[in-house]
Amino acid sequence: MRTSAVKSVLFVGGKRTEALEAARNAGLQVVYLGHTADMSDRHRQLADAAFLFPEFSPELALRAAVALREFLPFDLAYTAGDAYLQTAAQINDRLGLPSNPLHTVRAVNDKARMREVLRGKPVGQVASAEVRNRSDLEHFAKANGFPLILKPSRGSASKDIHIISDAITLSDAAGSSFTDDGAAGEAAPWVVEEFLDGREFSVETHSAAGEHQILAVTEKFKNEHCVEIGHVVPARITDAEHALLAGETRSVLTALGVEEGPGHTELILTARGPRLVETHTRPGGDAIVELIKIAAGHDIHELTFSWLSGKPAGTERKPSANAAAIWFHTAEPGRVTAAGGEAAAEAGEGVLFASLSAAVGDVIREARSSDDRSGEALAVGDDADGALRRAQEAVGRLVVETEPLDRG
């Protein structure tokens, strides 16, 4: 049980309401602080109080939360998305509200800082360095060889990731990533790492008083630009591989100082064993929360707020299917001339939902970020292969036709 039970939660930002619903179901008071445009009817139904701003930022959120607590006390600031994770941690730290330490959340949100914290700790080591300019990148390549991965230290949604295989691709990556040599003492915006070869997974966890419960292992699929295009639960792995991934995840979370709440840890199973890509003190995105609820029987939001409200960490499982998978649609770049097929996609056996985010007139870009995907389908099956096949077949029935942008 949590030593200081929570009775009131300040939710910082976010358009989704699943976490708010879980907090209400756990008997907690819900206070919402966010952007006026993000406040839906469902937010209004769930929130006991809401404080909205037409312009909202992490800095404003921190100032507003500190002032708010003077006349409307809350026991914890919480968010389930990347944009305000560090802000919520800053609020808790400033007000002395127990949760994951601020230095932990900062390390999780900064890939270069995370690698430094983990250096020398009892986890699988990955060669990495902060880089501010082409010279830094070339120095790392000379010391470690190719291939390499260059990515924003504080990036998200798989944006601006470069696979560097030789001197030519290094030059291309440097040209698009660095505008100058940077100033001494600046926070490094980029991190370079050795390329990790192997299958990729994410381990979904709930932590309570520093103990990390493994909820599921998700198998991940990416395109040539490292953009995620599919997930399936359970991952198609052996018991021994599951134990390796679970053990490494627990070691990483402990080394970083994670104390409580949801976790989403991405790893690659290399010939040397599992190696960390990144971790998050939040639930996984891309409907992974729904996949683990269906196929592993764990509701991560329910676990989180049950624990916060002072109940023991739950272990009961209620899966509704043997496996669940989501697959994403990626269209040819260009301007959309036709879009549809959702009804046909949803009519497929085992398909729970299918949707398109592309509409006629939209511009589709090459899938170099999660934002560039144009649709999705989620399906269940008797096993992981079956769920994947159904999700992929459903996506195949989605239609997005494009024409080149330079067509007159």
C-alpha cells in the first residue's frame, strides 16, 4: 500500500480521459488544469473543478498549479502524456508531494541524460554521447564505427531519427540536424548511439514503492525510418527471452529511481542480450494500453489510481482475448484524392475498430514520424499471429489514394 494515500489529483493537460475516469472510479477528486481547446464534454463530466487557459504551456502550468493549491489543495499532480510529464514532476517537487523524483523524470525525458545516469550501472550498456555539432558526431563515429543512430535527446513520436551507415549518411544527417557548432555549455539537443541490431519490444509495467510489476511484453514493428507501424500482445518470444526482457526492465527502472506508476520501456533483444532504447514514466501510446487490457487483462489506469488511493497493488488478470494487435496505415506521399474503406475494414473477423486520419485534400508525407501515419486497425485473435494477420488485413481494406503534389 502507498504510505500516503491520495484523495485529490491535479491532471495537467491532455485530451484523453481514460486516466480521469480511473481516478473517479477509485473515489478520487479530479481537478483538471489545461488548454481551453482540450476540454471536452467528457472532461466536464469527470472533473470536480477545471482551470482552463487559452494559451497553455509547461511554465504556465507550473505557476498555476502552485497558486491553485493555496485555495484548492490536491495531493498529486499527474499526467499520462509526454508534453507535461516533467511539469507534473516539477509541481510535485515544488509542493513536496511524494511521487517519482524530479531527477528521475528529467532523466527519462532526456535520452542523453538517461544514458549518463545508467552508465556504469548494472544494466546492459549502450555506447552513446551527447552531440552538438558535426565534429562531435564524427568523433563518435571514429571511436565506435558504423552503423549509428542519431536522434533528438528530447524527441518523441519517432521524429528526426537518422540511421547512419557510412560517411555519406553521416554528412547528410549532420547537414539536416546541425545549423552551427553550438555554444559551450548549451544543453545538447542530440544524442548519438551505437546501432542495436535485433527484434524490438516494449515492456509495460506498473511500479509500486519501487517494485516493478510486469504487465505485458509488446512486440513492435517499425519501418525503415524507425517509425512504429504495428504492435502485438503477447510478444512472440520464449519464456527465457521474456525473463531477460523483464529482468532488464526492472534493472533499468530501479537504476533510474522509478518509484511508482505506469511504465513503458522499449528494448532491443540483441545477441548480447536486451539493450534499452528508451523508457517512459507513463503508459505506452499507440493503443498499447488497450492491447494489454485485452490480451493481458491489466488496466494500467485502474492499477495506477487504485495504488494511489491507498489500495495494494493489484495482480488480478481479466483478459478478454488470447492476443491483440494494432497495425497502422501508411499512404503514398502526395495530396489525398480519395479516402475510405473504414466500414469494410471494421467488418473483418476479430476487428474491434478501424479508422482513417486522412481526408480528401490532406497532404501525406513520407512516414518519418508517427504523425505521418494515415490510419489504423485493432484486432484480436487466438494467438499473436492471428491477431496480427487480422489487423494487417483490415488496414489493407483502408483506402487512401494520393496524387503527386507537383501535379498541375
